[in-house]
Amino acid sequence: MINDNLEKMAKQLYDYWFVQFDFPNENGRPYKSSGGAMVWNEKLKREIPKEWDNCTLEYYLIIKNGRDHKHLGNGIYPVYGSGGEIRKVDSFIYSGESILMPRKGSLNNIMYVNDAFWSVDTMFYSEMKQPHCAKYVFYSIKDIDFTRWDSGTGVPSMTSSTLYSILLVKPDADSLAKFDEIITPLFLMIKKNEMQIVELTKQRDDLLPLLMNGQASVNYHLAHSLATFSILYRHKPKDIENEKNSYTHRCGWNGNHFIQRAA
């Protein structure tokens, strides 16, 4: 799917910037590979860029408790539990960028949300304390095995104090802002594709029964709708290649590595 490729691109960008430390330097070249100064950080037990530091998750966000949803009516706002979306309701608990972290159940199911939503009592949500940090934090903790900190004796469970204490690399504010600017279009494309798929799937489900019992025929408009649905998949390589070319132009990244540019 297109979104799978976009998600891989976003994760790859994060790895280049904050794992390999090959974010673009002032000359547009990969920082570490071009000889950027690195220093040993004792708390992180690794080298990091000289101007960067370490911090805990608490520096970036405030963890909030979700609440029960059973009293809410049906609506348009998604309800998230540790297993994913449960239903849609008529009220929201928070609106904006948030990292959702399971309190019980599937502890490794970390989610990024940037919309109005409701979170149940088995799912922590968060409010950002620093600008441009949500996507960085999401990728920084997404691949952590949280089950090793399971504090429960039955259903796997997590505490906010354990989450707050997670050690992270602390990039400078300018790097975070640039990363957020570059990666945000990918997230917007993913969201747009998801909305299109939902709408086109609904159209398909509404029209197929009519076709089956002869109440509708395959006219131009129906054919156009179904063709649009398939285009989301058939043109995947071209769409992804165009997106890569865009990033090559903006930050010297071609989808696989940074391109060395002349000063």
C-alpha cells in the first residue's frame, strides 16, 4: 500500500537524523558522515552530536489518563484503546498532536494522533510541552519493548512514572523544527490517503448491492469512482518516487541516503 511506503520513508528519515546522526549540516551534507563533532554521553552510553544532550520523556510531554467511553453517544471522534480504534463518539477528550501509550494490554502499541479523539482508561494520552517534538518522540519510543517494564501480575500494565523516566537523545530545537517541517507532509499524505480509502470503500459497499440486484448499472460515474479507488494502489511506485524527488530537492535525501552537495 502507498501508506506502508510513506510510513517506511518517515521512519527512515528519523533513523538518518536521530540514530545515525546524518541530518543535514549547515552545508547540506550528512552531519556525522561528514566529520561532525561527536561526544560521549555517559547516561545514554553512546556518542551524540556535540551540541545535543540527553533528557527523559518527561521533558517533552505530560501524560494524561484516558476515561471510560460507554456513556458517550455515537459520533465522529475516534475512541482509542490499547488495541487501536474501538468506536466513534460524539465528544473528544483532547484535540491536537498526541502520543498514545497503552496503560494496560498491548503495551507496545504506541500511536501518534493529530486530531480530536477520545482515549479510554487503559490508554494514556499526552500533551506536548515542547514545540515540534511529537513526531520525534513517537519514533523515539515506538520500537521500545515496553513489556520488559510490565508492572502487572495479570494483564500487562504500565505506569506513568516508568514512561516519564525513559532516556532520550535531546536534539537542539532547530534540528527538531527542521525535522518536523520535512516529515509533516508525509503524515499529511498518509492521513489524506486514509480518508480517501474510507470514502471510496463506503461508495463501493453502497454500490455493489445495487449492482448485484440490478438497481444500478456501471455508468461513467461509477466506473470513475472504482477506477479512482484502484489508482490509489496502481500508481504507488510513481507516487513514492515523486515524493522521494521532493525530499531530494529539499534536504539532499533520495530515499536511501543523503546526497553530497557541493558547497
